[in-house]
Amino acid sequence: MSRLLPARHVQFQFSHARTLWLASCVLAASLAVSSARAEDEPGTKDGPIVGRYAGSRIAYQKNGEFDEVALLKAPHDYGALLEKNTLKDRSGSEWLQLEGRVSRTRYEIPAGRSALEVLRNYQNALKSGGFQLVFECSDKNCLTGKLQDSYLLGEQLDPENNVSTSYSDHARYALLRRSANGADVYAAILVGEDKERTTAFVETVEVKEMESDKVQVMSSSELGQAIATTGKVAVYGLLFDYDKAVLKPESKPTLDEIAKLLTEKPKLRLDIVGHTDNRGAPEYNLDLSSRRAQSVAAALTHDYAIAADRLRASGAGLTRPVAPNDTEEGRAKNRRVELVAQ
């Protein structure tokens, strides 16, 4: 018998470059709060896409209006990353890298319910709401390479869980997607057992563009003043897609002001230095930050006729954070381009 209550459809507003209204029918399972179960963690509630297995308790939750996430779409080689000491690297082909509205919720499932029963209920409920299966695996089939212990899957997919054995037995995983009106919604479900305890980690992503008008563009005079005072300035209006080095069109206002500064100060020469957060391998981030800096220099040279010998592009990767990387706000501050006077 299905333990998730019948689905009902709701509508969500998705934001793109300029706020667009897109109606997308996605699943929201009704709450089934048992008087016998423990209380949810304070300040938590079921996510916007799919609810809880009946009688379960929210033990952890983290939501983000706009965040980046990597969902597993093929078996994962944990051992290969361990050998390179790059367990946070998500650049491999087994990862689906997305940006959008993200919800992560860990549930404690009522006693006596197997991982298989819980996952099948989630799959059935999601499929009834129009989701289609992208990838599914269980136990060792979720891992490849030398290390194939089930608990390792939990360490990668639910890294904030302090109980390393939560998914040590009968680990099961499914990734599903729903597409409607040009917008994609993903749901990833990880379920596992540890003796008599069953845990479910539900991660959903409503893929959307970032609202790019949140940062005020610095004027050429403000850029020049910062450089004159400290020798450098951090710029946050140069925007790139996740894991890409091509400047987005929304970067033009900031490029306009940088070009204006260079035109007003013909003797000014700049080092353009790219920076990333700590997600991914150090070597990969170093290369990505360098390519992003090169894109900025190329745009200034090609589109604004700034002499190439006045610009020098390089990358610092994750080596010079200006904020802690343990929050999205901190990571956003670390993802920047700095203009440094030569």
C-alpha cells in the first residue's frame, strides 16, 4: 500500500533573465503528520516539489533560492577521487551540474519500513506528477572502481549527515526529471538502512536563471577609486554559467564601466584575476578561473578596443577566499573577478 498521500498539482513561478511567469505542474505530496512521531527540526517544512513518506520526521533541511548542485546520473567512482584527494570534485561525467532553486531535506523514516518500499513510493508519487526516471541504482551498482561500500554513496550525496552509517545497508537512489513549458525540475532520492533505522534524503532543483539585478554595477569612478585606494577591486557583475567560462550577456554593464575606466586612464594596466569557491578539484578550479579571466580580457580587447598589452589574465582558483565556503553566501563572495593595478 502506498504510504505517500495522493498527489496534488500546484503552480510555481520561475525566474529567468527578466522575471517570466511559467506555469509548471509539479508534485507536492500532502503532509501526513502522525501524533506518534517526533517533531520536525525547528524551522523546517516539506519541500515545494515532493513531501514526506507518511509518519517520517525532518531531521535536516537546507534551502536556497538560487544555488548550484550536482546530482548523480551514473555510477560514481569514489576511489578515484579519494586517491587524488579530491572528494568534492563534481566535474566528472557521472554528475549533472545544475543551478536554480534548491531544496535538500533528510527524513527519518518510521521503523519497519524498508529502503525499497520508501523509494518505490517516492518514485510512484513523482511519476504520477509527470516525472520521468533518469537514473536508478542500488548498493554496489551505484559505485564503480575499487571502493563500492554503500555508505560511501551517502558521504557523497548527503555530506552534511554526521551519521556515516545511515546508508550502509540497502542503499537505493533515483534521479527523476519533469519538463514543462521549457523549464526542468529534478528530484533525487537517496534511501538507505542502518539496522532498524531507515533514512531518506530528498534533493530537488527547479532549474532557473539567477536574478542578476541583485548587485549594483560599480561605476568607472568607483572602480578607479577602489584601485587607487587598495590597488585592486573585486567585481561581481561579471557573470558566467555554472562551470563555464563564457561571459553571460548580463555582464555587459560591468564591462562597459571597466572599459570606460581604462579609456579615462590610458596609463592604467590591469591584472584580471579569476577566483572560484572551493567546490571541485583545486587544479580544475585553477584552470576554470584562468579561462574566465581570459574571457574578460578578450571581451575588453575585442569589444572595446582596449590594447591587449594593458591586460594580463590569470586565475587563482580557490586559493584566495574572502569568505568562508561553508555557506552559499560565502561561496558567492569567493566567486569573483578582481582587477589589480600592475
